[in-house]
Amino acid sequence: MEAAVTVCVIGAGLSGLAAAYALRERGLDFVCLEKSPGVGGIWRRPSAGEPGPAYQALHLNSAKQLTGFAAFPMSDELPLYPRHSDVAGYLREFAEWAGLLPYVEFRTEVVSVRQDGHGGWTVVSRDASGLETRRVFDQVVVASGHHNVPAMPDPLPPGAESFTGALLHSSDFMDGRDFAGQRVVVVGMGASGVDVAADLSRYAARTVLSVRRGLHVIPKQLYGMSVDLIAEAPWFTAKSLEEQRDFVEQALEVARGRMSDYGLPEPDHRIFSSAVTISDEILSRIRHGAVLPKPGVASLEGSTVRFADGSSTEADAVVFCTGFDWRFGFLPDGHPAGAAGPVRLYRRVVAPQWPGLLFLGLIRPVGSITRLVEAQAQWVARLLSGEALLPAADVMGKEIDGYLAGIERRYGLSTGSSIQVDVGSYLRELREA
């Protein structure tokens, strides 16, 4: 009689809960290790007052229909784009409904994960009292997210050491009220940049948004439909990439005009050739004079921030919304999902040269991530239960090479771009596996 497959799931955020649910549904033996006091990942942190990528003004950018788990939809009473506390509460309710809480060890940090000489994985964890536990598992599923290391500009702008105000990363930002009456420069126009600038503009004496490179800003809805619902709609996914681009670019021209109409740089690339920014607020805040757009920061001196066009402003704080890297410090050096080069995972999940090591949620879709993570988790559960099989390592390597070659043609190859996926095609790939 074969021994049961034992699995360690690292993280109890959205991805970890998806993994736990899929494994429990198939009766597989697993434990989930979570370093925080509760489930929910980044969504629980603002209410808990914990630093991280979330902040008090955070709401979903994706529709609740696609962000909730398929088997446990979000309540009809919630708005289409719920607040962070609503999402955190929902994830807790899902874990209770699915019977997952008994499988989660809270306040337990994973210290190291190493493959032993027999193909197993030794996981060392540390509880809140500092006690370390060593256990061996057949499989390790890393589902701890990829927003855990703040990425500050390196180097900082010239003169940063002389700046008399505060230099912050968006991970240090919690609430615009904390900057009431101050003059603040926000650097970056990604998701956190536009949210932070919009929030600040309600309380700060002056809010400046510094943008070095043009990005496509997409409203949460086009033609009355949530954009992530469009991204998964069969009529949209049936289009070629060029047809999808034409459709979205024409819709954006009607919905918001050109980025230069708002004093922002025009993107130097077509839609879906780089990350997009989803926001209903930032362009309106600019139009109403609450946010002043400026080019990239050239230098800092005393309380003065100078921009690339020669203009300047006085500032009490500069908030760098320059994104996050990820570090899986518990994994050995050289693992295939490091932040120093392209991520090399078969179907964005499996490490071919590291049998038994899998990753969930290490992807960046244009649209909601939940359906993709659910599909990843269900595929992993099929693999671990023997219902699905992996090809040989060299075959998996060829798939990875082909995927990265396509990424390089479309986006240019970097660590961040190497986890970019298209919702429709990636869902089909996983569901048909």
C-alpha cells in the first residue's frame, strides 16, 4: 500500500487557501504554515496595522464575481469592488466554510526548505515562542506571495541624503490622513502610486505625482463591464492579440482620451506590452486639480524636489511607489523563482530540476488572479493525487524556453515580465492539463 503524499503549503493568503482547499477536496495530507495570526495575506494587514503593500484606501480592482472563489462566491451585499477589510473577512469566512482552519499553523514562520538525499523536503519552521520544528514532506507548495520586498530606486535621486523631509516606500504608507496639511510627492504610476496619490490628495496640502514613463491607465469598467470580466469573456478571448489591442485602445480613446490630455507622458508601447494601471480615480483627481502631474525626479536638495523638466516643488515627504520584489529566503540559492533573473517554472508552477517544489500565485495577469490560482491549485492536486502526470524534465524545459521566448518578444525579458500571463489562454492550459 502506497504511503499518503504529505504536503507543506507555505502561506494562508488567497493562493495558500486555494491550495489548501484543492488538496482537502482530494483527501491529501497537508499542513499550511502561516507566519501571521490569521488568514488573508496582504488583505488583512491594513486593519491589523501591519506594514506591507496594502493601505487603508485599498479596494479590489477586479470584480467580486471573479475575485471570490468559485465554490464560495462573495456576498451579494458587498459592492462590486470591496474594501480590503471586506476581502479579509471574506477569506476568513471561506477558510471556515471549507474547514481549512484546523490545517493552518498560525504565527509559524518557515525558516528553511531543503531537499534531502531521498527526494523529500525538510522544512524547518519557528513558532511565536521561538521554538523550531523540523519536518519532512514529499511536496512543498510555496504560496506566500510576491509583494514582500519593497523596491526602492537604486540609486536614490541625487541629493537624497540632503532631503529634509521623509523618504518613504509605499509599504510605509497606511493612510492619507497621516499627511494632512503636508506637501507630498508620489513617485510612480503603478497600482499603488495612483491609489496613494488619490488618497493623499484628500488630505495633503499639495499632492504631486511624478511619472517617468507613460503607462496605460485603464478604468475599472469599459462599456459598463468590469474589465476583468471582459478579459475572461469568450468573445474577447477568441480574438487575436492584435484584435484585443485594437478593441481596448479604441475603448480607451472614447472613455478617457489621451494620457497627454492629463499632462501625463504617452505610453511608448501598445496595450498589453507592459503592465497596465487600473484606476477610476487618478485621472479625475488630476482633472480636478487635486493631483499635479510632473515628470521624473531629477534631484533632491533640502526641502526641494527638482523634476526632469527643470521645474521644482517644496515637499515634506516623497513616497516611492516603485513596486516590490520577492524573496523566498527559506529556499536554497539558485532556486528557479529567484528575483535575480527570469522565473523558470513549467506552466508557471513546477520546478523541473527540483522535484516536489511547486509555486502558486507567482503570476501577473491582466485581470483577476483568483480563477488562475484556483486552476493552478486544482492542477497541483491532480498531480499529487496521481490523476495527472508531469512530462520529462527536458520536455518541461522546452516549454519554459518557449514561454520565455514569447515573453521576450512581447514585453522584453525581465524578472517581472517572466511571470506575466494572459487570463484566457493560461486558464485553458491549466484546465486541459
